[in-house]
Amino acid sequence: MKYLTLFSIICSSLLIVSCGDDPVLGCTDPAASNYNPLANEDSGTCDYIGCTDPDALNYNALATIDSGECTYSGCTDPEASNYDPKATEDSGDCIFPGCTDEDGDNYDPKFNEEDGSCTYFELYEGTYDGNFDCMGTFAGLLDVASANITKKPGADNTDQVTVIVSNPATEITLLLDGIITKEMVTIDTYIQNFEYTLEFGEIIIEGPFEVFVTGTLTRSDENTLSGPITIRIDKTELALSVSDTCDYTATRN
């Protein structure tokens, strides 16, 4: 009887051991994409879906599987200089280089970064009625002289202009090269074979001459130009050089 009892106890113990729960390996984190609710021992293989790019706004440091839904802040406008094709949310800092001066021909309110490209031809374009006040050699040369400002033909720079100054009374016309800025026209011109007759009392000298014209015309208002213009006439073979600085004032028609 004692043997039977001992045998029963041993058998019961063996039965308990053999009938206990076997370990079930798997991911035990409910937040993981491969969570196994039956697992009772974590396998260390949990997977997490999310954005795996550290540069993204919604980067998830725990993510092991990329969700393909990363979001990025940046300029989303393809016309901007700092456009970021990767950006999914606009950062509001797009940069548009261009002319930011409202007086510029090529001004656009969209531009928010001045790039020095402003041109001002339209501030000057047109025909002017003017007067040359020359006190020296060329007094009377131009006197009442009209001016016409146009773009210089074939010029790459739209700020290069031609200033045509003419006096119908003396039939003199000067084609002057000018560079315009917002504030002024700068003239610097060399003319070959200029036909003119210089008179010094009884001495008369016939052309052709070389002519140098320099000076600046400043905008005092939207329709008025004024400033000093220096005219120099040379005749190399006679070692002759005469010049005069004239004040020119012109008003646009």
C-alpha cells in the first residue's frame, strides 16, 4: 500500500511537469506590427512601422519598417531658388530672386530677394525738349536741342541706351551712348569723323573732328533730366583740342 502511494505521488509530479506551459517565443509588445498575443517570452524581434528618416518631421526612432509616409518641411514651389522636391509641407520661406524695386521695369511683387537685376529703361524712354547752356567754345552749337532716349540696338544690357541730341537750327545731331540707372544717365561717347566748322575769329578750321562727349543727366522728377555735359573736339593732325562743359536741361514730352 505504501509503495502504491509513493508511486502515485511520483507519477503526479511527473504529470505536473510534463503538463506545464511551454514557452512561446514572439513579440510581446502590443504596439509592434508583429505583436503576438500568444507569446509569453519576447523574442526581441518586434517590428515597428513608421518614418525611418531622421530628417523627416515625423521621424520615429523606434521604427524598423518604413511606412512610406515621412513628411518634410521645405519650399514646395518649383519656381523658387530654394525649392525642395522632397518637401511635403511648405515652410513658408521660399526665396524668389529678382527685381524688388517697384520702379524697375522688371519688378514683380513675387520677388522677395533683390538680385541686382532691376532695369530702368521705362523711367527714361521718350522724347525730350531741352536746352544746352554752353559758355565757351561751343556756345550756340546746340542751344535748343531735343533728345530722344531709346534702347541701344543689339545691346545685351537693357540699361544701355542711345541718346540722340539734335538741333534743327544748326543741323547738328549727336548719337550718344548712355548707361542708365534709377537715378541718372551716364554718357560716355567717342565719335569719329564729325563734320563741323570751328571758328576762332578769322580762323576757320574744317572737320572732320574726333568728338568726345561725357557727362551725367540726373532725374530731378519723373520727366526732367539735367546735368553737365562736356564736349571735346580734337583734330590730331593740327594738335588741336578744344572743349566746353555745358549744362543741359530737358523735359519729356
